[in-house]
Amino acid sequence: MTTNCSATIDLSQLDQLLLTTYILPGAAREANIPAKVRDGLLQNKSTSTPPSPEILEPAVRSIRDLMEDTIFVSFLNSPSTYLYE
């Protein structure tokens, strides 16, 4: 029982860290996700339990799409990738 409680506390702490770093408006590394997705994550902010996968899935999808659309394309277009062709 203690392990389950400890894991929940660790997940809750990680959730709060992710929220304050990437999700809250004005966060140090605020992710550019849709307001609807952000609002869904923030509604769970004050609870002591981590968000369910159903709440997290749209945020994960948004971040993945951002990475595919921006970071990967930038990497492919960077001069250093031409060295390997």
C-alpha cells in the first residue's frame, strides 16, 4: 500500500512540475498548445491525483504535432544534416 501511495505522490509532483514549467500561461518554457487542451490540463491542477490518460492524450498529441511540424523540419533543413547525404 505504501508503494502505491508513494507512486501517486511522485506522479502528482511530476504533474505539478510539468504544469508550472510547460502549461501555465507565462511558464518558463510554455508550450504552444491549443487553449482547449491547456484548459483541460489546468482544470485538474488543484487535485492531488494525476490527470487521467484521457486528459493527457490531447496534450501529448499537440506536443507531438508541434515537434513533427517544427523541430523535425528545422533539423532536416539545418546545414549539419547535409554532411550526411
